[in-house]
Amino acid sequence: MVVWVPRPRRNYLNHVILRILFGLIFIYVYCEYLIYYVTQVQCGWSVLNKESHEGIEPVYAMVIADTHLLGSRNGHWFDKWRREWQMHRAFQTAMTLHNPEVVFVLGDLFDEGKWCPEKEFNDYVDRFNRLFKVPDSTALYSVVGNHDIGYHYRITPHLAKRFESKLKSPPVQMVSIRGNHFVLINSMAMEGDGCTLCARTVAQISNISNILRCSSGSSLCKGKKRLAHYSRPIIMQVSTFTIKLIILIKYYTNYLKFTARIAEFYWSLCQRCCAQYAERDP
């Protein structure tokens, strides 16, 4: 049996189908590509109120953290694909629109780095380099996190060494760009128990601290190595809590003293409030 459809009706159906098809294509392109540009085009670099000192241009740096690329243990394959696609598009859009000259990744690059065998770790590194690929004009530096090699007491020399060699990420390094000095620190090596990794980290921090002292003209300088342009360092480290970027006023030890004074202030404030409450309601 042959069903005959009038020509005007067939043209209408074809028109509707084409509109639906083009609508679906537009939704896909917008949601998977254009939305990242629409969102990030509203962002921009901060405008400096002061002119650059001695003709030195500002440094445009982007900081990301906790990419947590999934491994073979946790997460569904579709979840892994979806996450990585969204991170890839967001990152590459930022590269295109804002073109930072340096990118810092503050820890937990991988979700299962502390458990995975060598072959899977190599796959991890390849995926990371593919998803967060930067142009030749942009430098990328990584700081190790607890998900990458484990917490302090679970770190083995093998885990620490393979991350350092594959990602070119030593426990401590100073990156200087036009008089701006970024100090990247492995916070898991700051336990202070004299372990091999801790001793190496503390020694490197002491060396960088001495270079900064000498560069600032301090009388405590012990050495001849100096920086061409001195400025207060920016310390970047991974924390097991929520803080991922700590900008120090002076040095790492000064930060500890500063937080101690803050804690002392809040404790004295709490004591005064409790005393006033006790007098008001004995």
C-alpha cells in the first residue's frame, strides 16, 4: 500500500527536519565550543594603577589547581571523558583569549598518581600534556600534590622521583620573570622530621632565601649570588586544605610568624569577649 503525501506537506516536513537538525548542530557547537569564549571573554587582566618601574612590563600569569585527571580505579569512562573535554576546552580558550606567558599548576594534577603503576603514570603524563598544551611562547610549571605522590608518610623515593623527572618539578624551584620571583614548594616535604626529601627541600629553601637576602641588600647575606632585580617573592605551594596560593610579604618564615600573630590576636579577642559575657551574665 502506497501512502501519498501532498507536495506542500512534504516540503513543510523537510523544512521542519532541517530546522531541527540545524538547531541541534548549533546547540552542540555553542555548548561544546562557543560557551567557553562567551564566558571567558568577560574576563581580563587587572589594570595596574602605577606605571611599570624602569620600563619593565608586568608578568601575565595564570594559576590553576586540582585538575585531578581520573585513572583506572575511580570514575566511569564517560565521566572521565566529559571532565577532560571540559577542562581542555576551558584551558585552551584561556590560552587563546588571554595568552598568559606563564602557567602554574598547583598540585593534584592526577587523581590516582600515588597508586598507579609506571605504565599508567606515563599515560597520565601524556594526557596532561595533551589536555593542557601551551604554545611555545608560554611556560608551564607544576607543583606536586598529595594525590600525585601521596601524603608525607606515604611518599616513597620512587614516587617522588618519577613525578619530578616526568613533570620537571623539583621539590623547590624559583622562577624569575622580569624581576618577579615565584618560589614553588612541595608542601608535603615541610614536615620537619629530617626525612631525605625534607632535608633536600629545606636546604633548597635556605639557598633561595639567602639569594633573596643578598639581592635585597640585607646585612644577613651569606654569599655572592644575587638577582638582577629584587622584589618580594611570591610563594606557591600545595595545601591539603583549601588555600592553593600564598603570597608572602617577605619570606616563608615571616609568613609563619604573621599567622602566629593573627592567631594570637583572635585568641586575645576571644578572651575579652568571654570576660565581658561573664561580667554581663554571671
